Amino acid sequence: MRRIIRATATLALLTLGTACSGGSGESSGTSAPASSSAASASGTSASATTGGANAAPFQITEVAAYDEPWAMTFLQGTPYAAITQRGGQLIVRDMEAGTDLDVDNEPEVAAGGQGGLGDIIAAPSYEQDQRIYLSWVEPGDNGTRGAVVGNGRLVIDDVSARIENLNVIWRQVPKVEGEGHFGHRLAMSPDGTYLFVSSGERQQFDPAQDPGTNLGKILRLNPDGSPAQGNPLSDQEYPSDEIWSWGHRNPLGLAFDAAGNLWESEMGPKGGDEINLIRAGANYGWPKASNGSHYSGKDIPDHAEGDGYEAPKVFWNPSISPGGLMIYSGSAFPEWVGDAFVPALSGQSLIRVDIDGTSATAADQWSDGPLGERLREVEQGPDGTIWVLQDGGGGKLLHLTPPA
Ligand SMILES: [Ca+2]
Ligand SMILES: [Ca+2]
């Protein structure tokens, strides 16, 4: 039986005071426009940070630790949040009692490299029907792998939790060898009509530009996983008819803002991590255009006016390796409503991106205490406080609250 109730105590409380976040919105004076051509070409505020950090204006509490946590989502109408662990275990945490339940009946996952159990979101109807969407990596023939999305029920009672009626509703095609760049983040449109899935290019480069695959794309699906009506290539055959945007490398964050705009964080090549505003039918350039360069040292043409590729709203050089994306809408931190929060893996910090309409600018970068580690996921709680998951073995769950 894997029905284990873990008692998890508060591990530590770090009071980091009420240090001003800098006011200017820049990271300790080290931010600078990195490519005036890209900025002027897109008419946006593309910028780069160089890793300077400022003091966090919130309290950070370490509340629990997990084994390679990957994603987290709050289950509306309940005291619970669900947390995935890359190795395959799903956990339900009672956020009020501070206890964890191991979920039974997860799918078999092909854990390895960057893949395993991935994202989880609750359907808008969760309170009525316990419906969730889950992504993971499944094995294929001859050592191949691919991400899939499943739809099922996450049923929780006081002493146990289990997945029921899990059906695979979407698959990456084709399955290829390797254990990287699955992407497989999930986001439901604010009206609950569409399921958006991010699909990485599986370290194969060219599929991101090939409409005959769903690798390196953002897909817009119906809640049952079928291609949504009115997609840009809806007159073409599967899987082209799933495609919403293309030219993506490893899109690890997807989030809607209050105006209904879809934003994406994308792990780019060396010096090319991006925040993009996702538009239907737009080509985001990978691997033909990037403000970064290949890790081999080979250059990639920067985004430039008239090249036919959508330029990022923000990019980072050096890389920060975005692991996720959250757009804030709560009341605990009213000054940040509408801004994006990015957990940085190699950047070992939590980054705030100031969003103003459809433009975006890198603002704060916090690496205080436990934020100064590889960070995988950021979520907003029902009360507007912010939750962060560190990456890797023993990755801690951190609670960010307004200063006392
Ligand atoms: Ca999440
Ligand atoms: Ca370049």
C-alpha cells in the first residue's frame, strides 16, 4: 500500500524583513537593453538581466520537501493542492493541516532525464466532478519516448487519494529517442473552453518548424483532447490541426493574464531564454532565430525586424532557465497584480516580470535564502500568497507571504 500520510512540520521561517524591492523595477542596476534591434523590431521591451538580485520584500517559509517536485496546482473548493514528482508519484497536500497523501493509481511513467510525471491542472468543474488534466512521458518502441496528456478524476477522502478513469487524450508525435525538451505544461483558457498544451521539440530542432509534427508547438485543444475549431491550420490533417503557434524550443511555462492573453516561458539555447506573448499562427523562430546561440558555440541569427519570426517580449543572456510561469492576480501583493513570476533553474532565483498590457520587462530577481536554489514551479494560492517549489531531490515547498 502506498497510502502514507506524512506529517510535515514547518521546517523553518526566514524573516527577510521589508527591504525595498528597488523601486526602479530593475535588478540592482545590472539590467540593460541587450539588443536594440530586437527591441525596436518588435516594438516591445525585450531586455536581459545579468543575474543581479535584490532583497525579497516578503517572508519566506519552508513548509515541506519533496522528491523532484515538478508541478503544483490548487484544487478549487478543497483545502488541497496536488504536487507531481518527476519519478511518477503524485501527492495531495492538505494545505490547512499540513499533511501529505500519496495518490494511488498514477499512470506508468517513463522517468528519466527531464521527463516522468509532469504537469497537473484542475478542470474548471473540479469541485463538481474532480476532473483533472495530467501530463507525463510514456515509452514508445525502440527506446523512444513522448509526452502525453490524460484526463481523469482525482478523488480524495480523508485518508486516501486516487486517480480514476484516466484516459490519454493527447500525444506528442512522433515519439523520438532522448529524454529532453518534453515541455508538456498545461493551461485552461479562462472561459474553460480550451486546453492549451506546450510541446517541446525533444532536442530535435527542425520539428519546431514542421507543421507535420506537434513537437515545438503550442497546441489548442478541446477539453476532450481533440483539435479545437478555428486553429490556424485547421484545414490540414492531424496533427497540424492542433497547432496554435510554432517555432518553440522547450516551453516550460504557460499562463493566461486577466485580459485573456496567453504568455509562455521558454527555455532557449545559450543566452536565449524567453518570455513570449502567444498569438495564433505566429512562428516564434526556433531554431531559425534566437537571441541566444547554440551550446556548441554556433550562432543563431537574432530576432530581427522583417524576419517573419515573433520576437520575445523578454529574453535573458546569460540564461536563467525558466521552469514555469505564473501571472499574479491576488490581493496579498497588490502591487504585482498582472505581473509574471518565473522560477529560474540555472538562474537560481525567483524573477518578477513587469507586464503592462502586451509589453513586458524583467524587474525583480530574488535569490534570498531558499530562493537561491534551482526553482521549478511557482503557483498562486487561493488567498493570493505565493508558493514556490525548488527543483531536485529534497526540493522544498516555499510559502511567500507579505512581511509581518
Ligand atoms: Ca502549476
Ligand atoms: Ca543569436
